[in-house]
Amino acid sequence: MNMIQTTLLLAQSIPGNFWVFIYGLVLLAMLVGGILMLNFGMIWVRALTSGARVKFTELIALRLRGIPVSLIVDTRITAVKSGLVVPEANGTGRVVSIDDLSTHFLAGGNVEMVVMALINARKAGIHLDFDRACAIDLATKGTGKTVIEAVRTSVNPKVIDCPNPATGKTTIDGVAKDGIIVKAKARVTVRTNLDRFVGGATEDTVIARVGEGIVSAIGSVDSYKQVLESPELISKTVLNKALDSNTAFEIVSIDIADVDVGENVGARLQAEQAEANKLIAQAHAEVRRAAAVAVEQEMVARVAEMRSHVVEAEVQVPLAMADALRNGNLGVFDYYKLKNIQADSAMRESIAGGPPGSGAATKPAS
């Protein structure tokens, strides 16, 4: 009784304002607790009963960072129930934490896809850790593909048409050594290589390499008949070139779906070459003809020049005769005799049918 009385006396001695303050703190704490329970109570209880216990501070931190609390907690529950662990540097592993999931979410990743991909990989016996799954998820962002698809393709290989029908081409054309075009269509079976998925080349690179290998294989055979008889020559040659190096895929097989014969491009090229050679020969002949015409014109010019010299020389004859008459070296009768001889020569030439002065008449008429 003495202690109770003492306590009552002490309580009566404390001012009334202090008790109001205490009651206010208690009410504030109850209000905050009620708000937390309304917001996070069901989520916390769900995580606790699922064996993926979380702290209220972690839930509050998620809400403050603008991360959907229910999504992260439900994803962690799925990961814990599936037994997913994050490997540590010392070789051990730990359960996927809230921080792991929230960090990947803030990086722009899809945490649900990552966890589902890890579950699929584990059930298929494929080694895939959490960090690599997150990297693959970020690498496939914006490509229309998901990390789950990458894992499923690793389990169940898919078939790629070569060439890609979306490009508008239906066959890959190669020319054999005999000049015949061979049209081939291939189907490439690939499996995702998760270790090289991040930073590895895509399907377009695989299709391009396979197409290049098919063209090279067709070009190495002596006759198109060899390809028609043994289409597997193409696939064997292409597979031996390790076309899947540095790509996100592993080539399982290359099957030649169709082989067809095209035109004789060798004969067409030879015909075009012959036509080109003919045009070149015609051009050379035209050059020689033009040169001959030029030489002919030069000879005509030279003949005309020579005739001008002859005419010039003939002009000197009358002058010389006039000078001889003046100097008395030639008599008048001698001059008339010379004229008679010229007239007789002209008559003989006209009878012989040649032009005057051509020398057609070589002997006097009888």
C-alpha cells in the first residue's frame, strides 16, 4: 500500500501538460503504426507466411524510391519459394534480396521476367546466375525479345530461314566453276548461348555468315551437278567454318531445304566478252581505216604538189625558147619544126586513145 500511495502522490505532483504530451506521443505512434499496417500490413504478412520475410524499413524505402512494393515482394516470394540464390565471392550463395530486385528494377529491367527465366533455366538444368540473367534482360530491352525467350531457345533450339524472307530474297545464288548458277535455300537450327548472349552478334549476323558460306561452297565445286547430287556438301563445308563464333547462338545444324538451277551465267559472260572484243576490234579497224584515209589524202596532196612542180617546169620551156630566139640560139624554122613535132605527137596520142601528153602512143602510125 505504501508503494501505491507513493506512486499516486508522484503522479499528482507531475504537471497536467506533461501527461497531455505523453498521450499525444502515444496517439501519434498508434497513428503511424496504423498507417503502416494499412499500407504494408498485408504485404508484410504475406511475405512472412511465405518464408520470404521482409522488414518494414525495406518496404518504406521501396515506397519512398517510387518502386512498386507489391511487385518486388511478390517476385521475391517466387524466388525464395523456387530456391533461387545469388552467388557470393566466397563461393557460397544467398537468397535473392529486396535490394537485388529493386536495383534491377531501377536499372530499367523486368524483375518478373528475370525470376521466371532463372526458374526455367534451373528446371532445365542450365546454369544461369542472377547477374547474368539481369544482364541478358537489359540487353534484350527494346529488341522485342525477353530473357525468358533466350532461355527457352537455349532449351528448345529454333529454326532460322536463310535467306530471311523479310528481306525479299527467297534463295541464295552461287556460281559453280562451270558457270551455272545454283539457287539454294537453307534452314539453320540454332540454340541460344547464354554465356555469349550479352555482346554477341544477333540472328542477322548468323544468316549473313551462313549465306556467305553457301555462296563460297557452291563456288568451290567444279560442276553444278555435284551440288544437285550431294546437297550435303554445302552444309558440311559451311559447318566446318565455325560461323557461330562471337555470336549469341550456337549452330546445331544447317539443312539445305531446296536446290535449283539458274541460268548459265558463264556462257552469258563469255558472249558479252566476245561482243566487247568485237567492238574493240571494230574500233581498232576503224582507227586503221582512218589512218589509211589520212595517208591516201597525204599521197593525193603530194601528187598535186608534184604536178605543180611539173607545171612549173613546163612553164619554163616557152620562156627558155623565147630566150633562145632572142639570143639567136634557135631559128624560126627550128621553132616551127618543133611545133610540127608536137602536133604530130598530139595526133598520135589522140589516135591511141590516151590524153594528150600521156605518152599512150609509143610508135608512129604506119
